[in-house]
Amino acid sequence: MSDTLTAAADTGQTPLPVRRLGLVRHGFALAGRNITKIRRNPGSLGDAVFAPIIFLLMFVYLFGGAVAGSSHAYLQRVFPGVLVLTVIMAGLVTTGVNLNIDIKQGVFDRFRSLPIGRSVPLVGSVLGDLVRYLLSIAVLFACAYPMGFRVTTGVLPALAAVGLVVVFGFCLAWAYVLIGVVVRTTSVVQSVVVLGMFPLAFGTDMVAPRQTLPGWLQAWVSVNPVNHVVAAARGLLVGGPVAGAVTATLVWSAVLFVVFAPLAVLAYRRRT
């Protein structure tokens, strides 16, 4: 993914070397552009701010009594899952769609004229979405604590849970970057992203214990990488075994990044 030549190489001009540290600096600069877009259009944060609250209230007060016997007990169980769901929804849906819109509007053509690496616009887009992740997580904690949720493991494990969820979201986002680059119609990108998100986010034991699910769904839950993130976050926030879940989450994160990031960059270079 480390590009060493500028886009000038593709336009017949003398290519200029791009320093590796420059890739990082340019990536953060374009991430700042995405953050500026959010600041100037705060309405775009509606899904990141309100969706976590709606999901938490809905799950706790609709299913709490039936699944856990009380809403308070269920809140301790479902909150880590909603935390993961929040990151998936806050960043992934917008990552692919906004990227597709920017490419269609020619924004990335402008980037090609700049002395920056070819992968930098993609890196900047994903890094900018980290702000959405953190904002959504902050909103979710601010909503859950008045409802009665409490971290029972301590500050450091809680920070580790947040960090692990953000890392997984960052790596999974590259799959949606690939979709946003390959698919040419924005409405199709939205459909593909949403349809792909539901089996990943809800095909877990987030809402109900695994043993209550049908056999075929238990099989999917066992291999679903999101379920490992939910288990790791649950263990780090409210207690329980975490070693296996944390290891599986980190392995899956590495696999997602190694597979989808190069493919996304390759597809982007072919399209622009």
C-alpha cells in the first residue's frame, strides 16, 4: 500500500518521490478534510449520534425482560454488543458511500494532481471515520450510564475494549472502501453495505445467548468475526474470559486489513 511515486507518473510527468513519512502526514491531512466536512455539516452525524441511542433503548426495553429477566441485567449483557454495532454502523456505512460520492464528483481526480501517494485519499477517508467511531462510543456510554450500565473491570480494561473495537472497525472498513471504489452506483453501494452489515452485526450472540439460537445460526455465530469482538468487549467491560476472544479479534483484524486494504488500493488505482 506504500506508494512511492506520485500521480504524476500516470500523467506522463516526471514522477516525484513521496517520502514514507509523507504518506502518514498526507493521510492525516486528508483525514482532517473529512473532519472539517463533519464539522460544517453536523447533520451528517445523525446516524452516529442517534442510532446508538435508539438501538440501546430498543434492545434493553423490548428484549430485556424476556431474555434476562430484567432490563438492568440485560443492559450489562447487550451494551458491549451495541458498542460494536455502533462502530460498524457509524463508520462503515458512511465510508463506502462517501468514498463513492467523492470519486463520482471528481474530488479524487483533484487529489491525483497533488504530490501525494495514490493510496493517501483512501487512508485519509478511513482515518477520518475514526472520529465518528469515537463520537458514537462517547454518546453510547453517556446514554448507558444513566440507564444503569457499569463497567465492572476497571478503567484500563474499558479503554482496551474501546481500542479493540476501534481497531477492528478500522480494519473492517477497508472491505467497505473496496465496495465504494468498485461499485459505480451510490444507491447500489448503500444496498450492498447495508445487506452485508446485518448478518455481520446481528449474526452474533449480542441479543440472545448462543444456545437459544437455531443450529445453523450457531454455526454462523461461531465463525463470525464480529462475534469475537463482541465477546472480547463483553469480557473487558463486564468480566469474563477474554484471552481467546481478544486474540481472535486481533487475528481477524490483521486478516481483514491485509486482504482488503491492498485490494481497495488496487481497485482505486485502476478506476482513477
